[in-house]
Amino acid sequence: MGHTLKVFMIAGEPSGDKLGAALMDGLISEVPDVEFEGIGGPLMQDLRLESLFPMDELSLMGIAEILPKYRHLKRRIRQTADAVIAANPDVLITIDSPDFCLRVARLVKAGSNVRCVHYVAPTVWAWRPKRAAKMARYIDHVLALFPFEPPYMQAAGMACDFVGHPVAGEPAVTTAEMDALGLDGPVMVVLPGSRRSEIERLAGTFVAAAQASGLPHKVVIPTLSHLADRVAELFAPLSPVIVGAAQGDAAQAARTRLVAMARADIALAASGTVSLELAAARTPMVIAYDMNWFSRQIISRMLLTDTVTLVNLVSDTRVVPEFLGADCQPDRIAAALLAVQSDPTAQLAALDLTMDRLGRGGDAPGLRAARAVLARL
């Protein structure tokens, strides 16, 4: 290349920091003297990135939280875009956090010809498909986590490579790790979501469903330390074992969660990436999710797919039963739990197919992402 490769990277939340660090690691292994600038969390900072400002300023959830900080966020968007233009890197790589990242990319494109890569495709296949066309005005290349995404991005006019999903790179859970949980007999893992509002809304239904199923299973609930007490209270009728809640080590808590999933014979889970983690753990599942009536009306009208469960989408099957919105009823969920428990064969095959399609056993996603970026420079 004749000069040092300069990469400007932006991550806005812990999951992005993790993806970013794996990608940086991949770039370093391919181009050892690569230079980084940008915004990232502790994992990216460990790989010689000095963050322009603390990443956690960008980790905002929901409109109500964003509005009061909107002016500050706008300043940060401008400041970041100016820093990219001043650095004039070979490539800007923005990771997820579209509300922040895509606004920065738009300003960067308006003021320079820096190549813009966005890591994690927006879910245009599920809803708001026009976002891809809008994004194509300032994003040159998308790195996708799912094998079915590139055609949607390419149709909108962007280059797109499927680089594998991080869940496919997690080391397999060992018997020793499972034994350390100290659980006997059959186990059901219950995963009611990671946000307090979701847990509050789903707890009653999940408790009633587990009780109605009559399964003799011990219930295990992995959760985070700041939610542990509330989870224990809401799920008290099931006398659950609560794991992964210790203060401090986020990596350890995440690992304990995977171990609990792997130890379980069956799972009852809220919608989201959790279905992929359960696929990695080879644990058959039932998915149930509800939101308030108003969101339900809007989302159901905007939804383009007949399933929101990622395992169903990736495996191109519909073997994971899902109960969404008005269908999120304890008796229906209980019947599905019993059906899956009595014959998990079709689901287990779909779980294995999902993991294979997400890149299990291949090169690490971070390395694939790095090679995809370099190949198109």
C-alpha cells in the first residue's frame, strides 16, 4: 500500500466494543502496523485505540432517554465526523449503533471521500426496508452477521459480505463447567430478557406457563447483578436458581449464562439474539414475547417476515414455536414446551444447521470481517 493503513473505528455499546475488538485483532494479524483512531470501550482500548471520548456516552436506549441528551449527542456526532475528516483514514468502520454511527457517516461523506464501512446490517429484511436505500447514500460496504442479509444490501446499492456471527466463535461449554453449577435432574432455563421493562412485562406469563407445563424441571435464570433481586422476586413461585449475577466481571457473567443454557434440557426465552445462543448450546426452545398494545399494533403492521426468531430465519425452517403479542398466553406456551420436550429432534437439527450457517468451525468472524474490509479497499 506504500503507507501505513489508517483505520477510524466507532463503537457505541458493549456488544459493538466486542465486535470492534475482534475486527481490530483480525486487522492487526493481517496488517501488523495498522493504526487506529476512534471511539471504543475497554476491549478496543486494550488494542491501542485511544477513545475520542468515553463510549458509554453513546449507550442510550429508547426515545425517552435520548431526548434530554439530544443536543449533547448532536455535538458528539459533529465532533466525531470532524475528527474522521481531519484524520483522513483509509477507511471509517462504524459498528452497529445506527442512530449515532450512520449520522456520523453521513457528515463524513458530505465533507470528504473517506470510504465508509458499517458492521452489522440493519434489520431491513424484517421492517422499514427503505432504510437500506437511505444508508446506501453514505455507506460503501456492509459487514453482515447473517448469511441471508447481503442480497438486501446489494439491492440497495452497497457492497456486502457475510462475515459470520460472533456466537459461532464462542468456545464450547465443557462438562466441568456444567457440573460446577451443581444442578441435578432435568433443568429448564428461563430467559425473560435483559431490560427491566421486558422482565416486568413477561414474568407473570413465563411463571404461569412454566407452572402449567407441569414439567418437573429445576428452573435456572441467568441474569445481571443489577436485576437479580427483582428477578428473584418476580419468579419466586418457581423457586429458581439465579446465576451469573455476581458484581463486576461481565465476561464471567456472560459465560455463566451460556453454561446455564447448555446445562438445560429446554428453554423458555424472550425474543432476540438469545435464540442463537441457545442454538450454540444445542438447547431446544420456545420463544415468547409481548410488548405494550400500541407498539404491538405498529410493529405487526410493519413486520415483513412471518417469524422473528433468528433460528427459524437462518435455518429456513419454522421449528421453533413462537408466541408473540396477543399469542403470548401461558396455556399455549405450556403446550409448546411439552411438545418440544417430548420430541426435540427437528429442532435440534435446525439448531445445528443454524450454527453451521453462521460460520461455526470456520475462521473467526473478526478475521473474516478484517479480510472483507481489506479485500475491498
